[in-house]
Amino acid sequence: MAIALRLSRGGAKKRPYYRIVAADSRKPRDGKYLEQIGTYNPLLAKDDDKRIQLNEDRARYWLGVGAQPSDRVARFLDAAGIRERAARNNPNKAEPGEKAKERVEEKAAKAAEAEEAKKAAEEEAKAAAEAPAEEAPAEETAAEEAPAEDAPAEEAAEEKSEG
């Protein structure tokens, strides 16, 4: 029989209270257990003595007969000095998932496109600001010439209407 030292939940909704138990690993979490070896109340302050109560002799016995502690219970046993726990290292823990990375890339691409469009608009505005200064005199001269050309045409139209 595979024995596990694990937490068994009790307490009310949103008010957890755990028993530290030695149980058959095939049994349900809150099901029948072999022996209760302690308690854990996560609602108490971390420096409170009653937060974790553990019967060290029974914990040593169960470890001696081959019981495997869960990660949380292994932390408790390490803090109590009963069993060394190797520190774990997960360097990818804070790395975002694939979809989050895709969203960031899309956002960066849109920002780059917007920046390029903004630069292009600024260049067009500069070109437009320079071009009207050069074109303005040509337009003015064309405007001055146009009435002179229109005047003889109007006079000719008036003569035809009189005649």
C-alpha cells in the first residue's frame, strides 16, 4: 500500500482548515485516513505557533515506513527539521504563455505600423508645406492672367449679343 502524508481539508466555505494525515494514496483527499499527525490553519498569522501543529514522532515513523509527503507537507517537515527538502527552481514560472506572447507581438506590430504611418504623415506635411510656397506664385500669376484672357472673350460675347 502506498502511503502519503498529505493535507485533508475541513472547515467551512472560504474558511479552510486542514488535517495533516497519513493516508492510502489511492483514497480521496478528504476520505478515510490511517492516522492524523497534525493540523494546519492557514487563516492564522505566519508567525503563530498554532498555525502548524505536527506530531514529530509520528511523522518520523511514517517517513520511516516509506510514506511520501506532498509538497506542502514536505515544506512543513523541512521547517520542523524532520526532513530536508530540496529547493525547486522554475525559471519559466513568470514567463507568459503562448497566446499572451502573440498578443504582445501583435500589439508591437500595430505600434510599429502606427509609428511608420505617423512618420510618413509628417514627411507629407513637410513636403506639402514646402510645395505650396513654390506653387503659390505660379497660381497667383495664373490667376492674374486668367481675368485678362476672359475679358476679351466677354467683350466679344457682348458684341454678338448686341448685333
